[in-house]
Amino acid sequence: MATMDAIKKKMMTMKIDKENAFDKAETLEQKLKDVIDQKSKVEEDLNIWQKKYALLENDFDIVNENLIAANIKREAAEKRVAE
């Protein structure tokens, strides 16, 4: 009889352990889903910032080219004035 009680007790312990394991797995799956969602949001934000950076870099190149052209014109005008 004691053996049967020990087996029942062991089975109950195993059942509780199984339920706890399932609860923990559920919790971890939710945390993983949350992390994946956060990762997707960060990737979206990164793509937006990369596009903005590319546009700013392009604008900088245009302004820099205009500055070079303006300096060339200014130097030419200064030479004409000096003559």
C-alpha cells in the first residue's frame, strides 16, 4: 500500500512539474514573440533612418557641388576685378 501511495505521490509531482513546464514554455513563447515584434519595429525604424540618411547625404553632395561651383565663379570674378 505504501508503494502505491508513493507512486501516486510521484505521479502527482510529475503532473505539477509538467504543468509548471507548460506554463513556463507559454511565458517564454510570449516573451519570444514580444522580442520578435520589437526586433521588427527596430528594423523598420532602421530602414526609415537609412533612407533619411541617404537623402541627407544626397542633399549634402548637391550643396557641396553648388559651393564648389560658386567658389569657382567667385575666383573668376575676383580675377576679372583684379585685372
